Amino acid sequence: SNKNVTIGIMAALAAAGLFYYVLALKSETASSSVSTSSKKKLDDGEDDKKKTEAPKSRSLPIMKEEEVTKKSSSASESGDKKVPEKVEDLNKLIEEADKRGKELFKQKKFLEAATCFTEAVNLLLDESDKSKNSTASFEKLGNSQKRQVITLLNNRSAMYEKAGMGELTLEDCAKILDMDISHEKARLRKLRVLESEKKWIEALQEICAIQLRFNMKNREQLRLGIPITPPIPQTKLEEVVNQIIPDQVAHYLSQRKTKSQVLIPSVYTILQLLQSFSGYNAWMAKAAKDGSIPTLSTELEELDDAAEDEELLMKRARILSKRGKRYAYAKQFGKAIEDFEKAYDIVDKATSSLETDAERAEKFGKENFLELLEWTGMCKHLKYELRAASQCYDRCGELDPNNAEVLVKRAGVKMDATDHEKALSLFSAALQINPSSTDALLHRANLYMLRDNKEKAMEDLQQAISLKPNLLLAHLRLATVHMAGKDLDAADECLKQAEQINPDSSEVHSYRGEMCFSQGDLENAKIEFQKAIECDAKNPTPYVNTALVLMNMPGPNGMPDLPQAISFLEQAIEIDPQFHAAYVHLGQLKLACSSNLTDARDVVKLYDSGLEKCCRSEDEVKDIVSMRVLAVAQIEAAASLKMETLNMQ
């Protein structure tokens, strides 16, 4: 579409309370010593003597005699190394192993220290279990011994991390989190290792898990809007996401190349583009006179499909070209594209022996050939085959160098290819040929707005209006420029003039609704968007904007009417399956409103549908891929935390 939706919103994410990022992530230190009363944490990892001094702690919690007796009996039956039968002996061995581990840590002998912590863990766990450290053995322990095991495993994971043993560190972190899902140190250590090993997707899931735990713990404060320092900063999230996105975008773009499905914009969007050129009415009138679709189809049927005669081939191409225009006249753009491309292929094949386009134009008829090249260029542009579109327009320009409209269309292709400098030069060339070209002024103003050059955009639009006072689109876009510059009085005046030109224009009401929204006048914004829908039910933009209004204003029960907002976004996608903004907002809102993880996974399917149906440019793919990556990470994090929903309400 030539007009982007200008209303933005983050209410969907806020409703779910999913992410709160404020401060930078503090470097996490390793866990406390085995004793819960330790003064110094084992895995601080500082180099100076004071920092690496091993902790002084009291004796470990004393095991009960019946616990030791049970272990001794179990070990005897299994034939494994016998556990000391006396409580005092067992506790002494555990403390000695722990003490040796701390001494070795102080000497920075991390793997030897890890071995000592392993010895202590094995003494605590059920000796009859050959797998060691298993959840089954862990569950047989009393609460105090469970805490000891977790602490010892955490210290061992710290040693593995310092020794650069990433896989072993991750294994221990996984064991700890199986035993204690809320263990923050293990989760932060896991995040560090995943980042160091460039396992970005898993790292993002850990960030989401940390944040979800934080949100659950502080649910009431967050609901009341009380500021709380979160555990992970926004910059960390962005850093990890930015590591994931390029490969994901490349994956989806490569998938598209292997698919034969052709994506073109909605009927409404194509009409907006065609009507932005001054030649629209002329070709529409000509198409109406060239014959009906049934008549032209009959003429084609009468021709022999297998005929190789050059004259018959040229005749078939001319009829296909006429029928293509007639299909466009009837707003059947998919069929129009098929006919124009068939005609182009026939002429290209039939004239392959000719060396120049001038010779081909003479053979097919210059006017017919130029028209076919121009329409084929438009078809390729609609399919987002930008290189092929440029080639058609370039050939057309070489045959007819004084055609300003073709230069403007060439510039439009360059804009979509983000070659803005080339686009500007083509617009300038068009205006040199025809200084009164409102097409060039109107479309160049779009480019200036993309480059955030409001002054230049305003100059072009004002000049276009002076040349053609009833040019509706120029008034509407000038209103947008004024809104962007916060000059709402000037924007209002532009919209009043647009209303006088066409009071029943869906676009006029849609623009006025956006201006009301920007002023915080949500009630009138909603009214204007509804009028826009009534004027043209096939315009998807007011559906999306109505949804955004509903998300920001209280409903009948005092809360935003989110189900109705979802309904409007779904209608927008039904009307225009390629409306990129609708997928973005609908996904955010549905994720926030999902009552269970199954519903949340449906959001991922929605994003997949958007990637398949609506994303033509790399930027559009990147937008939805970013949303999808975050959604998947949140869902997987919630599942790992045994949460049933992402909704914190």
C-alpha cells in the first residue's frame, strides 16, 4: 500500500505483563557454599586473594541416623562402595570433600575441585542408584539434604564453567533446574554458557524464562504499575534476538524461492497504486472499448493454440493483452497478470531472432509493444519481481524516452528496492521532461517522507495541488506530512479540502480517524474509522486502526474490548491476506490474551501464515520473524517452567 498505518501500540504486550526491562544484567556469581550460613560465595571468580578466599562455614546440616542407616543398607545390598554407617562419619566425609573442593577452587584447580564436589554429591545421593545425581535419588532425601545436593551441584557447575567445560556446565544446570525450577543462579549460568557457545535460540528461551519467573514473583506490583528492577535489560534481549534474526530471515526467503505460489497485493492496494497515476482513466476507458472478457476469450479459442505462424502468434498476443486490460478493468488482477505475461512470452519467443526492441516494436506494433512492456513491468512489480520489472520499464524507456509516467514507475521499483538515490534521479528526469507531472511530484513526496524530509515532501505536494487542485491523494498525503510535523490545524485544513473533493472517500475518513487518534480523541477516531469501513468495506486499514483504538480505550466493563479488537484484525486479514500490519498486531494481541499454551502456539501458526501469504520484502519478513522468534521463546520458556499460560492477569 502507498500509505502505511501510522498508529502504533504496545498495549497487547503490556496486557500480558510479559517483559519489563530496565537495568543492565549484573554479572552473576556462583552459588553459596554447601552451608547455608556461608559468608562468601564460591564462584565469585575474582583474581585477587581476597576474592578467591574459600568460604568459612559451619558444619553441614547433620543427617538423621535413620537416613544414614537406609543408605548403608541400600549400598550393602547393591554391592557398591559401602557408605559409612555412622551419621558422624558420613557428615565428616561430606564436609571433608566440600573443604577440599574449596581449597582447590582457591588454587584455581577447577576440575579437581569439581571432582571433590562430585564426591560429596555421591555421598548424599542414594548409592543404590548407579546413574548418580538422578531425580529419583534426589526425591528420597530430606529437605535439608536436597538443598545440600543442589548447592553442591551448583558449585560443581561453577567449576565446570570456569574450566571452560560448557557441556558439563549445561548438564549440571539442567539437573539443578530439574530439582529446583526457580534456581536463578543456575539459570543465569546456563544463559552465560549458551551465549558463549552462540546457542542463541536456547539463550533467548532462558532470558524469557528468567523474565517470566520475575513477572510471576512480582505479579501484584506489576499489575499496580509499581516500578521494579527487572533481571534482564532490554539491550540483552535485543542483542540475542539480533543474533537469531538474520539466519531466520534468510531461511524464510530461501523457502519462498522454492515455492511456485505468486503473491500479489490485495485488490484495494493495487487500485490505490493504479489510481495514483494520471493515466488511470485513459487506460480504463480504452479497456472498456476493447471488448468484453467473454468476447475476447472466444476470439482466443478460435485461434489454433499449436499454430507456429508468426502472424497468428502476434494476433494471440494482442488479444491476450486486450483481455489482460479488461481483467484489470474488472479488478481481476491475478488473471490480468497471467494474460499480460503470456502475451509477453509469445512476443518474446516470436521475435527472438530480432536483435533490437525497435525491430520487435515494428513487428508487433510500437504502441502495442510499449503498452505490453509497461503492463508487464507493472505485473512484475506487483509480484515483487523487482529486477524483471526494472528490465521491462528500462526497455520501455529506451523506446519512448520522453514518457514521464514510465520514468515514475521505474522510480517506484527503485524505491521498493531501497535504491533511493536512483529513484530520485528518475523522478528528476521525469520532471525535466514534464515539469507538470503530478505523478512524479506525488510519488517523490512519498520518497521524501521515507527519508524523513518533511520540507521537501511538503513542497512537492503543494506544487502538485497547485497544478491539479482536485488531486485527492495529494491533499491526503499533505495532511500526513502536517500530522508528522505536529501541525494538526494544517492537517485538518487539508482533510477538509479532501472531504470537499470526495466526501464518501474511505481514505478521507481513515486519515481523519488517524488524526483524531494522534490527538487522543479515541471516540471520534473510532467513528471516523467506522465511516471509512462503510464507504469501502474492502479497505483493510480502518479495520486495523479500529482494533488499535479498541485496545486503547475502556470497553463496557471498563477494560479494553480485546475480543472485538481481535475480530477487526481478523477481518482485515480476511479482506487483505497480505496486510502485514494486521498480522503483527493480531499476533501480539492474541499472545497477550492466550489463556493456555495451546492458544499461544496458535499465534506461531498465525505468524507462519503471515510469512507465507503477506511478506514480500525482506523488511516485512524480518518484522514477522522477530515476532515469531519471541513468541516461540516465550512459549518454550513457559513450558519449561511448567506454566499453563503466558497471561499474568
